[in-house]
Amino acid sequence: QVQLVESGGGLVQAGGSLRLSCVASGIIIGVYSMGWYRQAPGKQRELVAVLTNGGSSTNYADSVKGRFTISRDYGKNTVYLQMNSLKPEDTAVYYCNAAQVGTDYWGQGTQVTVSS
């Protein structure tokens, strides 16, 4: 059974930092593209950052470039999202995703709230 369990969300003031973690079980993250998505109230889910399988490249939404960093620890089978200089518009539920051709897994999400 595949599980992606996110943690690290919370309430932070604008300008602050948080680090999200996504612990994977039932899959080996090294053979998946691992991504973070977010969904704010009344908005569609959007890609925040993705680390392609094998870690060959990363892609970020324009809105988070220079502030967020995605990384993974193969030994812990965990993906991280370091979020710095947080803004109120970063407030959303953040979801971890593992994707391969024909396969797509999601975590349950973790709430990030940034106060002004």
C-alpha cells in the first residue's frame, strides 16, 4: 500500500519559514517524479515545485522561485519543501505527489497559513 504523509505545516508570520516533509512508503521515491502542489480556498490545485525522477532537474512555479526549495533524502525516502520569505498568498493546503507514467499518488495535505 502506497502512502505519502505530509507534515510541517502550520501558522507563520509573513517573512517566516517552514519546511514541509513528505514521507513515502510503498514506493521508492527515486524512481518517481516527486512534487509539491497547493490549493487555496476557491482556487484550483497548482504545481509549486517538482523534482524529476532521478533528481535530474527541478521546476518551480514562478511565484515561488528563489523562495522555495525542493529536495529529497533517498535514505529516508522523504521529500522536503523548504519555504522561505513566506507571503500571505502562500496560504494553502500543500500536497505531496509521486508520479510515473500511468501512476499518480497523493498525500492527505498539510495546511500552511501565512499571516500578514
